[in-house]
Amino acid sequence: MALLVACAMAAALVSAASATALDVRSNTRDHLVAADLTVTLASEDPTGTVLIIVDGAVRSATQALPGQVVSLENVDMPSGSHNVVAALRTTEGLSYSDPLRLAIWDAPMPPVMVTPAGYSGATVPVAVKVGMGTSTLSLRVDGKLIVDRAVAPGSLASMGIAELGPGLHTFEFVASNPVAQTKATFQVRRLDYPWPTCIVIDKSDFRLYWIRDGVLAESYPVAIGKAHTPTPTRVWRIDAKYMTDPVGVYGPRKMRLFQQTSWGYSFTAYGIHGTNEPWVIGTMASHGCIRLNNSDILDLFPQVPLGIMCLTRE
């Protein structure tokens, strides 16, 4: 029964105005958190109670006289679009204004940058998790506008491609809606690498970076050589790949590192492979080889063709 009454009221609210000259207005359609409203009674309107009805529910009640202008500040409403009607209640019954359509916005939440994360290649696709209360998102990289686009709150948004030179770069996002904005800033360092497609192993941060066509395709945590059997820092080429015993010391896959010499590349005992000791990842644990988690070597192995260059560095 209550639902039927509410539906009937809502239907009445969006119908044509009654004989009263009652009028409800706001200085703008879009508001932050709450709305300021003005209700005007005509001189011929009777004395009564002005009701503010939002989406069929009464939000406020104020006594009013004929010809009075009633100012209502900070009428609270949930975020979203709303149908607002003023009603005048007198001894003769109810009369309604024309409906007023308003939008209530929350302050936009800062976006979260998904890619790039920390390091990047020379060319990097930018993706962000859009915060709530956001309708427009812009991106500037080192002060240069990359994109300004409409977005959906809570969505994963593509923000285009950034071209980065060497060094540290500032990614600034401005999340906006019609009444407010929020800024979020992230720092991204372009990874230094000598070839457009290659593998770089940074011993200092125990990570392997897979760069493909100038884009940082993936990075993986690794284990490197122990202090007394260190991983050499040098240029290599991957000239052999093997299927290995998944339960063996090399895990399921291995890629052989060939050492650069004055006359070409020669076979070495060093390689990039999986491990049956996943707890050593992120430490100095091997006899000089690069160890990855087995799931990571299985992911990387099919992407890497023979002849790919590799650099190990401090």
C-alpha cells in the first residue's frame, strides 16, 4: 500500500502545475553534497506550509505567507539526479510547483594509476582506476596535456599513450565533476635500456624487466647470485632455450645466456630459469644464474625469441 501511495505521489509531482503560482528554483542544476533552493509564493497564494519533496519524499517543511520568498539552504540529498517539487499545504489541500531537475555530486575521489607503475619504457599506455564522484579526467605529463575525457566513476579508464624520455616524469591527473575537482600526482621513471626489445636485470632491485618494442611489457622479481658467486654484470644474448624438469633445480624452463666477446657470443653456464625454492626470490641465492618464480618463467619463456639481447647491471 505504501508503495502505491509513493508511486501515486511521484506521478502527481511530474504532472502539470496546479492553479497555484508556487515556484521552486535553484541558481544551478549541479550541486556539491546539498542544494540551495528558493520557493516563491504568489500574492494570491494562501498562507500555508511549504514542503520540499525530493523524489517523492518530503525533505523539509516551512511556514510561509502569501507573496513570500522562502530561501532553503543546504537541502541534503544523496548523490545523483533528483526530481524536486515544492508543495503548498493549506486548509484547502495541496498544490504543487512544476518539477525541478537537480544533480548532486560528491567531491571526486583521486584516481589510482594502474599503469605505468614506478618504471616504464619509452612508450607507455596509461590506465587508471577512476574514483567515485568523477565525470571528467585529464592527464598531464610533465605539464603537457595528454588527454581530457569523460569517464564513468569506478571504471578502469585508458588515458592514452605517453612518450617518455630518460629520467623521472610527473603524471598529474585532475578528476572533476561539474562542481568540484581533485588532483593526484604520480612519479614515473623511464627504465634505461640499450635496445628497443631486450631483457634488463637490475641486481640492485632484484627485478627482471622485459622490454618489447620500447614498451615495458612486464617485470618480474628474481633471485641473483650469492656474494661469493655473483651474477656478472655484462651484455649477453639468449641463444638457447630448454624445456626442463618442473620439479628439478631449474624449474620448468631455462634460457641460456651467451657472453659477448670480441669475436661474437660464447656459451656460458649462466641462465635465466625457474626455481624449486620460491622463497629465495628477492635475495642473493644462486651460483650466478637468474631465478624466477616458475609461473613467471612460464609466462616469459614463450615471449622471448632466440637472439634477444640481455643486460645485467648493478
